[in-house]
Amino acid sequence: MTLSVRIPFLPFLVACLLAMLVLAPVHAQEQQLPVAGDGAITPSGIPRPPSDVTAVSYALMDFDSGLMLASREPQVEREPASLTKVMTAYVVFGEITEGRMALDDTVTVSERAWRTGMTGASRMFIEVGEEVAVEDLLRGMIVQSGNDASTALAEHVAGSEGAFVDMMNSQARELGMRQSYFANPHGLPSEESQYTTAQDMVLLARALIRDFPDLYGYYSERSFEYNDISQSNRNMLLWRDSGFDGLKTGWTSSAGYNLVSSAKRNDRRLVAAVMGIEAADHQQGGTRRANESQALVNWGMRFTATRKLFEGAHELGTPRVYRGADTEVAVGLAEDFWVMVPPGREDDLDASMEVHQPLEAPLAAGDPVGEVVVRLDGEVIRTQPLVALHTVEQGGLVRRLWDGAALGIQAAWPF
């Protein structure tokens, strides 16, 4: 005997059609997002950065957003020279902020610190056995670029220069400086290789200004006197442009002339690093690195604007999920979404959310599920991954079978 099962055709067809209408299409879906406005693609309407910048590498960053506005060979490793002292200051500032040392603490100058000062051209003129306040040593390092002050601070913080260097490199990793390694706290040439990049230096400068606003003011001081010896800050921009308030110069014969600078105008701050500038003498080198830094900052202030469009971890949509315990998942961005545009074009932006369908469980929070695309005049200026904001576990057997059948029907009969 043959056993057969008949399924009424009309109810079955109606059920299939209803399922297909409820379920989302398999292909990627694009959803327009409201706009109030990796790669950093220069939008149309923004001219190229100054062409007469001679620095081997440079980077210009917007402080609020962290967007790279302009760069040349930003990840090429170069000798930091005295830019090293920015990291030394970051570590010392952290110790002060955490209460492990104070500005009025006194430091006994070691022979090693004194000899370090005698090695290079930059020194604070501290003497062996002298008791010096931490604040004076900071000024000696930041304003006078004293190599002796840098070593004295390092020994006071960590007990030895080597232990302090370990702290510097650990901090560099925490800040995301992936192409930097420091061999000492002052930047003098070393038998051990030491290097950084323009990109890493603007990351560091931005972190220092952001994390230690109460201590950053030392970088705007034009001169400092110690032991009846007054020395001027080598950053010419502090005299030339009132918007500039830091940060640090550097030079060795092999590194060339370097400068990390920052300026604030009309509540907007930019950070710049120029490295590897060649010059015939210190006067020309100091002038050239100041000129090129100022040119980059002027360009950024004049021709670029930034806008935060969406907050990180904020729900942008709830697309359909298949084979899951839940039928929807909240999606958004892992980080704030910023864009660079020509000034005055912030309200002309068009943003869309593209979901890679079908989304199938299990999904973990943070899994990429699509991307947010921003366009200006039809040109894509920035994209950022769209991620699941929470976990969706795999559904039960019935849910998995039902959704599997639905996906199969859609694949065979897309609409």
C-alpha cells in the first residue's frame, strides 16, 4: 500500500507568499539616515595641502575628531630626536595626575643626569647632587629641551633610566603608537634603534593635550631661567602666531629638523607634526620647520571643517535576523562618526546605512553587519563599519527550519 500525503495547494501558496512578504530581501539593503552633516578621502572642494612643504613626512590632525586632515608618508619611521621628550612628559604628567609625585617634590641630580646634559647641545645646567624641584625640571625639559632634566625626571619616576624607558614604550602601545620605540628619555642618538612616525607623534600630542589640560600650559612658555641662565623656547611659532601654544622641537644631524605643534583658533584645535626637514644651519632649520607647520595649520583652518554625524553605540536601525532567538538586532557604530568637509558644506551631506543581508544568527556584539556611507555631491567621502550592538543567539529548531525555508524560497524566487 502506498501512503501519500496531500497538501492543499492554495493554502500552501498563500502561506509561502505571506512568509516572503514578511521577510527582508536577501541582497544588501540601503537605508537613508538623517544628517543634521578608512581612509580619509579629500572631498571635492578642498584644495590640496601646501605643495611647498619640504618635510620628508608630516601629519595634520583635527583635535576633536582625531581625523587626519593631510599627510605625507605619515607612517614612515624616523628618528624622533627631542620629540622623545613629549613622551617623557606624558609619563611624568601621568605620575603627577595619579598622585604618585608632586610638582614641588625635589629630585637629587645624579652624575648620569649631569653627564647626559654635557653630551648634547641642550641642557638645563643642573649640577651633580643639586636638589631641583620637579616643576623646574619639567620647565627645563619642555622649554629649554634639557637632556639632563629629562634624565633626572626619568630616574626620579622609575629609579633608573632603563625602567623609565620601559614605561614610555608601554604607554606608547596603550596610546596606539604602533610604529614608535624609544631608547632613552631625551632622544639623543643611541646604540639601540629608536624611531617614531609623524602619525604617532600627532596621536601622542593629541593625547597629552586631552589628558593633561592643566599641565599642558608649560608648552606655551617662551623662556625659562635656571641658575641665572635664561634660555628661550626654540619653537618660533610661540612668538609668531598667538594661536599656537606648543609643543616641541627636535633636531639631530641624522633626524633633521622636527616640530610637533598645536594651535587653537575659534574653538577649533589642530595638531601638526613635520619631520626630516633639511637646512644649512639651525637658524634656517628652525625657521623652515615653523613656516611649514604654520602653513599646514593655516590650510587646515581655512579649507576644512569637521562634523560629528553619529554617536558611537547609538542605535541606527533594527534589521531582520534569520535563524535567531530574536528576529531583529539593533545596529550602529562602534565609534563616533566624523567627517571632513569644505567649510559651509556640512548640511549638504547625504548618509546611508547599507546592511549586508541576510543577517543570520548567531551574532556577537561588535560583529560587522554592513556600513554607513556618507556622500557629498554624490562622491563617497567616508565609510565606517556598521556593527551589531548586542548579541543574538541561535534560535530553536523550528525557527531555524522556518527561516531556512524562507531563505531558500527567496533565493529561488527573488523579488
